Amino acid sequence: MFALAYNLGNFLRRLALPNYVKHWSLTTLREKLIKIGAKVVSGARYIVFQMAEVAIPRGLFRAILERIRRLKPTSVVFR
């Protein structure tokens, strides 16, 4: 479990964080991004991820999600 959490933190820090927060430590990432309370509200046409505004600013969260979305999976060829 620890290795999985560590790898997730490194993934976020190296590939998904905007430049102005890349210096955050893994502890800061855990406290600000992972250990937050949130809920998913869905309606007929939308799904909303509601979280406390004090965790991180909405724009930063949106930028992180956009960077994750832009990552393209690589194809694996087995020989």
C-alpha cells in the first residue's frame, strides 16, 4: 500500500502538477490533494465533484485534471 501511495504521489508531482506547485513535497500533496473530503453529485446531464474550496483553489484542481487528461497511454507490445 505504501509503495502504491508513493508512486501515485510521484506521478502527480512529475507529470500532472503545474510548474508553480511542482516543488511541493509528497507530504504536502497528500495533505492538500488526497486527504480531502469531497462528494460526487450527479444529475441528468452532469456530474459535479464538490470539495472544500480551502483544500486547493478550483483553478489549480482544474489544471491538474487537464494535465492528467492530456497524458496519453503508451501501447505495450509483447514479444
